[in-house]
Amino acid sequence: MKSTLLRFLLLLTTLLGLASRAHAQDELLKELEAQRPDSLSPARDITLATFKGTHIINSQSVETPGKGTLLFLIQHRFGTLNSGAYNFFGLDQAVLRLSFEYGLNDRLAVGLGRSSSEKTFDGFLKYRALRQSDGARAMPVSVTLLASSALTTLRFEGPERDLASRLTYTYQALIARKFSPDLSVQLMPTVIHRNFVDGRQDQNDVYALGAAFRQKITKRLALTGDYFYMLPGATADNFRNALGLGVDIETGGHVFQLHFTNAQGIIEKFFVPQTTGNFFDGDIYFGFNVSRAFTVKDRR
């Protein structure tokens, strides 16, 4: 009887000890859960494909090539549609830009291009500072910062211009939100600095605010548009705001962009402060953007 009682007391003591340790372990897990760093919190749901390419029409988008991806881009603009049959309605007056864009990582990209306009070379850095997301630490918008420079190599009449006078700089904040799977909108505060301008009827520093959209119509077709409003000044008084309308056509994993715009210049140096065409008077340039992506480095 005594041995049975002793075994019972021993078992009861053991169970109480286990329960105490289990309770202590539960309390410890709860405390660790409360102190768990954000990196271990439920994953954020990052918004993808706000736009289908790194460019919209004239403007760049918040998108960048993925890490280790090299993008080869062809941007082509013909002459104005109202130039008449002699110029084959603009087809004889083409402007071309070829460029490469490379994703150093999933946030930072570098680009290099060459335009036939004024025989211009350009380079840029593009950094995805913020990405739209839902869930933990949700972010309502995506923000990409862009800094670029352009060098004109055209032979000018008159006195030779030095290197510094041929340089133009662009700074932009690209702020976008994907409101739904069908609609994306982007705002683009922009500063253009030109080291050299002709006369007093132009400004070295031009400030502009751009806006763009993409509205999906079908599974493979979307309408696009962008517009740049120059803030009042001498440049705004003598040039026009750039307007573009177009369509994105998705074909087998690639996007073919067709558009109509009153700006023939393809980089910011040209289309923000130097647009002369009146869209509503028929000064419309038909053009397209087409790109091809190559995997240069494994993402692992």
C-alpha cells in the first residue's frame, strides 16, 4: 500500500514538473513571438508589373530589369503625319534610339543609350526606393528615382563647344500606384539642367510635372498615355508640353508598344523642354518601343 502511494506521489510530482516546464516553455514562445523582428513577420505581398515595360511612351516607368537581366531596347519615331506624301507621311524622317539596361540587383539598374537626335549618348541610374505592397508594413505606392545625363556630339556651326556645354542632366522621382489589375497611374516630378542654352529665351533649369497611365482593355491589349507639363518660364513660353497616346500589345511574353506623340526626341533632354509639335494641329509622330531581355547572370 505504501509502495503504491509512493509511486502515485512520484508520478504526480513528475507530471506537475512537466506541466510547469510546458507552461514556462509556452510563456517563452509567446515572449519570443512578441519580440520577433519584422523580417520574420508575415511576408509582404509586393505588387508586380505596375507597368509592362521600363518605358511607357516618352517617359520611363517605375519598372527596372530584374537582377542579372540585360534589356535591349529599340525606340523609333517617324516624322509627323502631316508632313505629306513627299515624306511618305513621316516615314522618311525617322529618329532612332538604341539602348541597353541592366539590373545590377532587383532595385538598382544602369542604362546606356544612343539617339540619332543630335547624335546624343545618354546614361542613367535607376533605383527602386519603395515598392507598393500589401500585408505587413504595407506601402501604397512604388517610388523609383532616376538620374541621367546626356552628351550631344553633333558638330555645331560656329565656335566649337566644349564638353561641359554639351551636357544635360535629368532628375526624376517616378511615383506609381497600381489601383487594380487593369489600371496603373504614375506621377513624375522632373528637373532638367542644361549647361548651355541659346539666348535669353530659354532656361538652363526646366521644371516639369509628368503624369502617365496604363489601362488594360483585354488580356493582351492596354491603352497608355503620358503628359509633361512645364512650369511657367521662358522655356514653357516658347515650347510645348509633350503628349503621348499609345497601346501596349503583349505577344508571347514580350510587349510591343505603339504610340502617337507630338515629341520626336526620345530622351528627357528633348521631349521635356524642346517639344515644338502641336498634337491637335496634326504634328504627330508615330513610333514604337520594342525590347528583348537576356539573362546574363543567374539570380541565385
